[in-house]
Amino acid sequence: MNLAPNPAFRSDSAASLLRAEILSGATAPGALLAESAVAKRLGVSRVPVREALFALEREGLVEFSPTGRAIVKALTPQDFEELFVLRLALEPLASRLAAPALKVDISRFEKNLSATRRARSVQEVTRLDLEFHQLILEASGNVRLLKLWRSLRGELELWLGRLHRSHQLQTKETLNETVDAHQSIVEAFRSHLPQPANA
Amino acid sequence: MNLAPNPAFRSDSAASLLRAEILSGATAPGALLAESAVAKRLGVSRVPVREALFALEREGLVEFSPTGRAIVKALTPQDFEELFVLRLALEPLASRLAAPALKVDISRFEKNLSATRRARSVQEVTRLDLEFHQLILEASGNVRLLKLWRSLRGELELWLGRLHRSHQLQTKETLNETVDAHQSIVEAFRSHLPQPANA
DNA sequence: CGTATTGAAACGGTATACCGAATGAACCTC
DNA sequence: GAGGTTCATTCGGTATACCGTTTCAATACG
């Protein structure tokens, strides 16, 4: 029997830990992530830490100084503008691609939608919103498009987390707008689908 | 005095060499790029080779097997379709962003355009075409958009190179279509620009 | 003849060590 | 006291070594 092909690489573990720390705000924006220090703290050598930092850079959570130092990304309002423009281009594109070719269960969308209706915190809404759009991206069938979107998702989560911690997100509006928008997308998908034979 | 901040890292050199080999077709699609072998061939250790391979993966020239082996990407027609769809989404977006905010010299575009008119090989046309669009991406001011596009550029070059080597590109049509399209884009930019005060 | 087994070679993930460059603070100069 | 210099420390880039896993071909088995 084949074992799992990936018996928990240390670099993946390191990336997960650092990712959680950054998204939770435990490590401040602009903070230096020195390889040696992180390695000692996580109990591994510098090599897997190095790879974890590269991975986090691809996710947009970390950036490198010209001399190769890894620092926690500090987002500016202009960064948010850029991300918003790109979401507004990529996500509708994914919808157009997914609509005629949708092969996966529409039930996954409905499940997400009802979970969003039951959501009780703004973090939950934003998390489910991102998940909803990721479902669209996956259904688009364009793996490169999904990759591009993923490379933005980390930064979006980073930004939303910081906004939330500074109490600049309003729950009620976010929830209603999100549910309405998702509802209409699901309807559009349903109208393009062949009639389901049964439950 | 400050020296250049980057005195030619071995990992960059390794990436450049491997990139050239892959784009020229010297290393066949699907070929294994074993770290040890490449390291010995280039006269460096495995570490910089490793980083070079990661960089090439971001560029889409290399992909990793589930067990971590790096292989030269083998493109399918579906891959080309995906790339085409994304170009068709990203490049017009960049044009729309660049048109009102264009700050850089329009002369750079004109220089590229006239070089394209003088081009005498299909490789030259495709290279100048990619460069033209990269100028637009840079003028858009959206650095994330430029990054996304860059991550596709490598794969496009890979594909075009292979098409060319199998004689599936026609020079004449490509040239005329490219020049016409670029011409109209430059005109659009010009009409949105303030009148130049002088030369 | 096709299929399972096994064993050696190859490969990737990680640890450790070394080195030059970058950094920042104490020090000196004016 | 402000600005430049020096020097010890820190940090990243690279080389080398070790180990478990994967791979693949030779071999044994049906």
C-alpha cells in the first residue's frame, strides 16, 4: 500500500505556522523574519525555513528586501486598490468560464451559501466569501487562472484580517451584500445547467 | 560608494542558463532536471540549483512531480487555450488602466512598433510583441497585474518557441496583424494624452 | 511470457558549517 | 553636537554531508 506521498515536510509545517502567525497579526507588518531566528524558534534548520519564506512570498504575505531579508508585508491603500481591480477582473472571468462548463456539484455552492446565511461574525463571512469565489475559480477549469487568484488570496486575507482587527468592517452590510451577490451567481449557474435528474 | 547590491548570485546565473536551455529547446519537454546532475554540470552546489528550479517553476518553465522532481514543462493544446484566455483578459485590462494614467514615454511604444515593422524573423516579431505588451503592463501601474502577466510570459515564450521550431508559425500574417493591433493601441494612448509641449 | 520481488543506485529533504556582505552602534573627527 | 568612520555582530548565500524515499532494472516466481 502506498503511504501518503508527503509525510509532513518541515518546510510545509514552517510555512503553515508562519502563515498563521502573520494572518493573525501576531507578527507585525514590516517585522523582520530572519532565517536563523525563525529556524531556532521552530526547531528546524534554516533550509526549510528558507523554502517556507519563498512560499509565503508567492502568497503575498512576505516580501524580500533588496538584500534578501524577508519582512512581513506592509499593505498600503494602493495595494488594496490593486487587489480589488484584479479580483474584479479575474472572478467574473472565472464565472464566464465556469457557467457553460460547470461539471462539479452545484450543491457545493449552495452549501457555502447557506453557511454564509448562518454566519455570525464578519471573519466568517469574508472567509466563506473567499471560499465561494475559490469554488468558482476551481469550476472554471482553468488551472492557471486558479493559480493567479490564489496568489492574490493570501494578500486579501491579510488585508481583511487587519481591517477587522482595527474594526473597519461592518458585519450587517457585508453579510447582505455578499449573500445577494452569491445568490444571483448561483441562480445564473443553475439556469445554464441541464435539469438534474433527481436529488 | 555603493557597489551593485547583487554581485551575480549563483542561483540567478543557474536560472538564466537553465531558462535559455529550456526556451531554446536544448532540453526536451518532460526531461528530468535532477538537482545533483544540474549542479555538477553548472559547477555549483545543489542549493542554488534548487532555488533556480523554484524560480523557473514560478515562470512556468518547469513543474514538479508529486515527489519533488523537477521536469521541463510539457505543454498541451489545452495549456495554450488557458494562456490565450488569460492574455485576453489581462492585457486589455492593463490597457484600460494605462490609458488614463500613462506617465511613461509613449516613445517607448513607438520605438517598439517601428522595430516590429523592421523585424525579419517570426521570433523577432513574437519577442517584440511580448515586449510591447509588457510595456503596457508596466504602464498600467498595477505591479500585481504585471507580476501575474510575468508568470504567464515564460510559458508563452516556451510555447511560441516550440511552435516555431516545428514550423507552425507564419511570418507574414503574424507581422501584419501584430503591427496593426499595436498601431491602434498606440493611437488610443496618444489620444488620451495631454498634448506634448515640445520634443 | 507476464508479474511480483528485491536490491543497488539515484534523488530530494534537511542539518550543519563557512564565508562575505550588510547592519547598526560605539567611536572618532571636526 | 553633527556627521563620518570603524568594528563587532547579524544575516543571507553557498558548500558539503547525511538520511530516508523513490526509482528502476535485474531477478525470482507464477
